[in-house]
Amino acid sequence: MTIDKGISAADARGPASPIEFRLDPGSGVPTYLQLVHQVEHALRLGYLKPGDQLPKVRDVVAALAINPNTVLKAYKELEVKGLAAGRPGQGTFVRATLSQIALPELTELSKALLGWLTAADGAGLDEDGIVALFTSALRDFYERRGGSRTRDAASGKTEGVA
């Protein structure tokens, strides 16, 4: 099959999604929820916006070697939350955003966090130690603040915490 005007086969399938999923098999979090959480994080950070296409199910299945039903379950969960919508024959697209902060502020916060991570690494903490310290500090912060985190009524999951 020949594609005219120098368009590659990948381009012929449509634009690539701005998100690439990764799995952590040791996390204890079900695979479909890892996908949902990654989309939610990308929405919060402004990496995904309404109208963006999520990766096609077949592409996720090929890249991660998982069951198509797992991807479909994740996309269905995003639809139930009102964050995505499927378009028959086209794919799944972002409908809403969770972005809470403008990009310039996000960039500054990211730089500050990278500085903190560098200091933690320099102090000898490994990844698990950094996660434990951050999680503890985050929990203490919200407890002192009066526990103002919001909770997702359907799942009981605390929102606003990565």
C-alpha cells in the first residue's frame, strides 16, 4: 500500500496521543486503575486537555502486553467520571480537565520539587525512602490544615494527592 505526500503509516492512523502509559507491576494497584490514575495526573498537570485523544486500545495492548478488556475497563471508568468519551470508530477523547494550576506556577513548583528530590537523594534516601518521607509530610500537612482534601464519593479515594 502506498501513502501519498510522504505521510508515514503512523501519520495515516491519526495523531499520536500526548500520553504514554507505564505500569508498575509491584505497586499493588490494579492495572486498569494505574491507567486511570495516569490520565487523571496528566489532566491535573495540564499535559492532557479536552479534545486530546487517549491512546487507542490496540496500541496500549501492544505496548504493555495487557488484555484489551483492562484498557476498556480503564476507559469506561474515565467515562463514568466524566473525563473521557468514546467515539465509535475513532477512539476515546478527553472531555474534561482536572487542571488546578497555570503552567508557569506548575513549572516553578516542579523546579522546587526537583531541588528537594536532589537534596533527599544527596542525603542518602532511596526511592522508597523519598516516597515514605513525602507521603508522611503530605499527610501531616493536610492534618494540620484541617483535613481539607476532597474525597471521591464513589470510590472513597482521596483526590488531589498524586
